[in-house]
Amino acid sequence: MNLSILKTEKQNVLDNVRKEKFQGRSSEEIWLEYVNNYLTVSKMAEHYQVKEIQLEVIINQGRIENHKRPTKN
């Protein structure tokens, strides 16, 4: 199987998790919820009934999106 196909399938799975468990919120919004409301990925995964590894990937995507934003001086 082609590597790009695997990446696309992985992204489709994560998109479905965001849509079904997080009401379609962006990865950045999920990351902000994690930072503000949870001490561990494990507790947030338990709360939303998702796999920890999937949530870790979504949270990391959200962190990257958030850190790309320009800072205000």
C-alpha cells in the first residue's frame, strides 16, 4: 500500500473522530480544551470515549496550528 494512501486513511479516521466525538470542532479547539480543562490525555480520552493515541495526534495537530499563529507584541 502506498504511503500517501496510508496518510490519507489515517487523516480520514482522525477527521471522523473529530466529527463524531467532538462535534466537528477543529484540532486547535480540542487542543485548547485539553490545555484548559484536563491534566492528562488519558482522562480526556476517557471522557470522550476515544483512543488515547488518536486524541494525542489530534491534540498535537491543534498545538501546531495554534503555535503557527503570530503573537501580539
